[in-house]
Amino acid sequence: MTDNFLHTRALLILLLALLSSLDIAAAAEPLTVAVAANFGRPMQELSRAFTAETAIQVRSTIASTGTLYAQIRNGAPYDLFLAADEERPDLLHQQGLAQKPVVYARGQVALFSRDQALCAAATWQDALHRLEDNKQGKIGIANPQTAPYGAAAAAALRATGLWERAKARLVYAGNVGQAQQYGSMGTVRATFTARSLTLDRQSSQPNCSWPVSEASLVVQKGCVISHSPRQDLAQTFLDFLHTEPALTILGSYGYH
């Protein structure tokens, strides 16, 4: 063998080794998931279960569905989008920015309060009537324009004839997680939120909540982002959400 041949062969071996190391490094990078605010707590448990099963790490960014949708349209480097509605994933698919969305959860609206004077109320409507009778106390709600749980809560208020009486006392939050925070901190006396956020097994604060059965279940879709370099891994996580271990976790947070 000539010296040139040996030199060329050595360079090829070095290049192949380099490419292999780059592939391993790419696979080792965490899966980046854009997560709707109502899904933050179950996502922590789901991520741990997924990593235990696959050794794939998951990094979540939690915000309102509207905010995450805008970020993805502007090229944010997410691999997967778990929205709190059907609309935004469907729009991304129509725009060629995501693969076909699938339903991964159906959530319920609830009214939450840590005000023990309200906890004697039998229903969420009764709780609001007590607030009205006292002529004091603000009510939290996620922005109905950008947050699906806020939109569902607003629709329930209108359907029951309570919107006009309640609207002057509504305090708008950027997302349902922030609305829940308003209630947990006592910034408002009651807040419309996702039932999943009222099932905080780690909270030691006395509180109460009521399901808002007049609000439609919030159908939540997920989609793999088209510009993701890890679409196969993102699809693996989306498929994982329909397995028995994941469904058990989802059910413990009140999802259907």
C-alpha cells in the first residue's frame, strides 16, 4: 500500500468516527416539548416515566397554547407541541409546520378556591353567588382569547347567564397555570382553572374546587413539529401518551 492510500484510509476512518460521535451526541440531546400550561404537572410525571422506559431525556417549556403556537410559527426549536386545544395544532398542520395532530387528552374546567368561607358552596355557581352577595372578591380566569380553558370557562358563564354579573370582577391571567396561581396565592377569592391543576397531591393548603360541568371538555391535541431533527423520537413520546402507564397518570389528573 502506498503512503497516500494509507493516509486517505486514515482520514476516512477518522471522518466516520466523527460522524458517529455527532449522531450519538444528537441522540443524547433532550427531546424539547412545548407544553400547554394546564399540562405542566402531569408532564413532569409522564417525562419521568418515559425516560425510565427509553432513556430519552425530555425538556419542557410551559406556556399558554397561544404563546407556544406563535413561537413555533416563528421557528422556535421544539420537537413536539402538546396544546390545550385542537385549533392551534390543526393550524400548524395546515401551514405545513407540523405533522398530523392527534388527540392526547381531554380536560375539564373547574372553579378553585382556598377561601374556606366559599368551600361550603355546593356548586361552582353557588360559590359565585356567595361572592356576589358579599359584593367583594375577584375571580381569576385565563384569557379567553388565547387560553382554551379560559374560553371554555367564559362560555360556561355565558351559558348559565352569569357572565354579565361576573365580568366586572374577572382578573385575566396569561394562561391557566397563572390563573391557578392567582387562586393558590389568594390574589383572587376563586379562579377558573383546569381540574388537573386542582389535583395537586403535594399541596398542604386547605382548598376546594367544583367541576364546571356546563363547560365542554377541552380536547387537547399534540403534533410533531416538521422542522424538528428528532421527529421519530417526538412521535415515540406522542405514542407513549396512549400506553397504559401514561393513561394511568393522565387519569390521576382528571383527564379523560
